[in-house]
Amino acid sequence: MKVIDLTPRGYCHGVLNALAMVKKVIKTESYPRPIYILGQIVHNEKITKAFSEYGVISLDQKDKTRLELIESIDHGTVIFTAHGISKQVIERAKEKGLTALNATCRDVMKVHRAVEAKLNEGYEIIYIGHKNHPEPEAILALDNKIYFVQDEKDALMLPEILKDYPLFVTNQTTLSLYDIEAVLKIIESKFPNYLFDNEICNATTVRQEAVMKQEPVDLMLVVGDQLSSNSNKLAFVGSHYQQIPSKLISGVESIDLNWLKGIQSVSVTSGASTPTIVTEEVIRFLSQYKENDPTTWDHQSKIELIDIL
């Protein structure tokens, strides 16, 4: 079976910076304990579990906002994740006397600054993103009048009165360019004079381009977490735009051997928050796999949590 390692893949600069920050806090005794992360530092469960081995507590509940989650912290150090954080949460951390560190990705911060600037200039804001993701949560906290759009249906529901105001449109950094294009077509038909600032980060873009430009294969595996927006989008781009059967897996242990029956070629990529060691284990397994040789079928992960970081 031919195995194609798509590049680039793996950690982006925002993830690297966030992980480095947590590691520094762990090693520096002067930071008050316990150490909390408000959410998942990046969207990868393996990384979250690895940090828990060092006593780091990740607070993440789908039905609670970051502002609600921080109320459960009375003392210690809190780290805000790479996905961004609202000013209200930062202020609440100060009020509670917590030592707070901000691991927000610089690309996400750029979106915050752009939205704040346009709000101050009197623009109405349309933000394209995914519901229940921490990045939009932080953006929407900037102003309760920001219009949140997930898909074409939401775009069609935007009020016609927006024609009478200057309009600024931007987006979550980890979306697919192809998703945004579909929504923008509707926005443009309704409000042709809008101003658009495309904030899909470069790491997301180049990984999606690698999927689009790959040679034809029978199967594509995307190594990433189910909660990772950019990982999900890689699988979507492969299946929807390239018509390649695409599977999102958390690691080698998630591979269903039935997927590999009759497969002659497989490509492998990974999301921006996937540890390289996890993706490499997938590639090693596929490279030695033979459909008719049961001795090559073992796909239990041999990676220790301590090795993830």
C-alpha cells in the first residue's frame, strides 16, 4: 500500500506558543498552584490528558461559558487558551486575585483588534464561525450586537436594515475557505458594499491546499481531535471537494481495518493541534500494513502520555 505523507501538517505557531506557556508554568515553582486551563489549551484530548499527568486541571464544559467556568476557581494560576478570551473573563480573573496568563494565538488576537476597531468606527459586524467554539465565544463577547453567521441559512436571515450601515465581515480563523465563500456569496447579494477581512490563518490555508493538490488516492486519514475545527475541515475538504473517502482519527488506535480492505493508496495529514508523534505512529503502521498478513494488523498505540509533550 502506498502511503503519502501530506505536508505541511502538525502544530502551528499558535499551538506551539500555547504549549510552551503551559510547560513553562509547570516548571516554574513561583506560579501559584493549582494550575488551571480555562478550556482545552488546544483542541486535542491527548494533550489535555498529558498535561493532567503534571497536575494541570483543564476546565471545559459544553454548557458553560468561560465566564461561568472561572467562577469555580478560587486561587492559583489560570491559563487562557489559544482560542481567545473575552475582556470580561480577564477582568474577572483579576477581581478573584488569580495569576492569569494569556495563550491566545496572535492570529486570533488580530481578529479581536480588527472587530474592536470597526466597532469604534461605527460599523455593523458580521462574524462567520462555528457555534459552541471558544473562538467565536470570545469575539461575540466584544459586543452583543455582532451578527453571528454559521452557514448560508443564517446569512439569508440577516436583516435588510444592514444595508443602511457600514458593514464589516470577518471570520473564525480555523474555517474552510470554501465554507466562507458560500456564505459570502449570499452576503454580497444582500449587502454589496460590505467590507471583508479574511482571517483564515495561514496554517489552516496551507494544510487545506495540500489536501486539494494531492494526487488521487483511495483513502485519506486526518489525524486530529473531534473538537478540532481545522481537523474536521481537512476531512471535509478531502471528501467534499476532492471526493476522496476521508476519515478523522484521533490516532492509530482509531483506525478501522475495514477501511483498508482493497486500498492501494492512502494519504495522511493532521490538524494544527495534533502532536507529530501521534501522526508518525499512524504513518508507521500504514507503511508496514499488509491486508493478508495478520502480524501487521496490530494498531494499538504504543505512545506514553509523557511522550506527547
